[in-house]
Amino acid sequence: MLSYPKIHLLRSKEISILRKHHWIFSGAIAQKSDDLKNGELVQVFSAKDTFLGIGHFQYGSIMVRMISFEEIEINVDFWKKKIEKALEIRKALGLWENEQTNVFRLIHGEGDGLPGLIIDYYNGTAVIQTHHVGMYRHVKDISEALQIVLGNKLKSVFDKSAETLPRDIGVENRLLFGKPDSNLVSEYGSRYEIDWEKGQKTGFFIDQRENRDLLAKYSRNKKVLNTFCYSGGFSIAALNAGAKEVHSVDISAKAIELTEQNLSLNPSIEGKHKSIVADVVKYIREIENDYDLVVLDPPAFAKNIKSRHNAVQAYKRLNAEALRRIKNGGILFTFSCSQVVDKQLFANTVTAAAHDAGRNVRILHYLSQPGDHPINIFHPETEYLKGLVLFVE
């Protein structure tokens, strides 16, 4: 018999939970205790008092995030089983014990049935990032479970939740276990230095791994422009594949510094490289018409549904500028990581940009997030990254 407080839903509001969706909105709740605190585990019941699952309570629009649809204690064994299931997927993808690629996402929030939890694996170091208070309360148990599941392959566990939780909680990033062997990783043979303490996200944009590998296949003897480059992932993939010249642009001087550091880790690169600190949106209006391949990988222009219209216009302007200036026969890799801009809307936006630019365009590839960022078929919100590879006449 579980001891977690109970929440009852309004009539018929259990349907989405029975379909394994992980969110319960405040308007679906009929009855709850008035003294519930943010982060508490709760049992969820239908209006007919049927048990539906266990989740984390939090005041706000999404009031419960479900972590189990079974009647089970949430303890180290629970986390162990969840991590084991997630690892099986990564093994099936060929990411476990892979010398050429030793960086991947081990837990992807709702994609792995654990809303608010991200765990990225960097060559022996697991970096945990929690996105709400309830999940943060389990970090020590999660760390213990990681040690059990990964065994001697795990050298350290780092908690990087300070950036994703409210400041008034007083959370600090910290080492939970062990000592990192190295902060160097390989991705399809390219080498990168990861700053999981101060870098964006958990230190690296792992979700573009397969898209960087695809870009490499188009890069030989090409002149490449990589915009919003961050730590130079696309740039280094292109150069290691034989690009003759790559220009990396980011508004952040720190990002350009990271790019230069990563270039130094890949001594076999022969092509030319130039780093540029600039506002991409302004810079791209002035570029020469001599790039064979352009990468547009901006940050999320829309964080919520209210900002979607402005985001769509920003994507349209950015893509139109790139399409105007790319060489005839050029290749454009263009992306959106805004969850509220779905793949059809993004494709329509790029179509409008091509019309404005007066260029004939062919779609070569539809792109998405890789398998270690799984899309939960019962929780479509887990699909966020979308991209197109375009041939521009």
C-alpha cells in the first residue's frame, strides 16, 4: 500500500493518462490536499477511484508529471530498472562501448518515461539535469542507480541542475560520485572537449550527432558556413570530412573560444578555418555568394505558443537571407528546435522563404532528433528537433 498523497481527476480526464501521456493539467484535477508542496510524489486516481499512476506534483499549468503507470515504490530499484530499459535502447543503437562515438543521451525526459530528467553520457561521466523540483529530489538515488547499472564504465556523476531549477531553491551544480577521467569525447571520430560545468545544456548539443554525420558526407572540397556554431560541432565534422574551408559564426565570444579549442583537438584537419564573432541575423545579410554549404542551427526562437508567430517570421527571414546568398547548386542544412513549431509549419515557413528569395529548391532530407532522444509515441511533445536539407538551384 503506497503512502503518497492522493489526487483525484474530474470525470473523463483519465483518458490521456490511460493512453500513457505524462502530463496532467490543473484543469483536470477534481480533488487534492491543500497542503501539497512542489515536488511531492502523488498517487493519481480517476473520478471512479481507479488507480492511474504516480507522479510529481507542482503548482502551475502542468500540475502532475507522471513517472509510473504502475503501483510501485519510487526508490533506487525503480530508477535502476528505468535506466536499464533506457540503456537497452542505446545498446540497440550501437552507442554503448563504441570507441568512435562515446557521447550520447541516456535518459531523455518523457521520451524515456521520466519527465524532467535528462542524463547525458560523456565518455564515462554521466551528467544529470533535472527540470523540476520533484525530479531533483531523487538525484542521489539516480546517481546510485547509475553506478549499479553502468558499473566500472561509469567514472563520475555530475549534477547540473542549477540552470534549470528556480534560483530560490538554492541548488548548486556538484559532483555526486567519483572523479572524471577526461572531458574529451569522440563523435564519429571527431574530438570535442566538453564543459559540463559551465557549458550550455549539459555541455554539448548531442541531438545533432546524426545530422553532423550527414553534413560530413556533403562537405568534401566544399566551402562551408556554420552559423550559431556554439562549440563548432558542424564545423569540425565538415573539416574532418575534407571541407576545403569553413567559417564558424556565433554572437558569443565564449562559443568561438570553444570552437577554437575543439579545432586544436583534431590535428589531422587540413582545410582552412575562420572564426567570427557576430550577430548571425545581421551577418548573413552581408556574406559573399560563394558558400557551397550553409548550416542554420539557431536557438529556439519560440519558447511558448504565444511567441510562435514571431518565431515563424524570424525563421522565414533567416532562411530567405541564406537562400539568397548560397551558391547555385549549394546545400542548406536548416533547423528549428522550437517545440511549438512543428515539422509541417517549419517546412511551410522554409517554403515561403524560398519563394521570397526567388530560388528553386529541392528537399533532399527531412531531419529529426536521433534515437537516443526518443520520441514517445504516447507523448508527441517529445518531438522537438526538425530540419531540412535543401538543394538550391
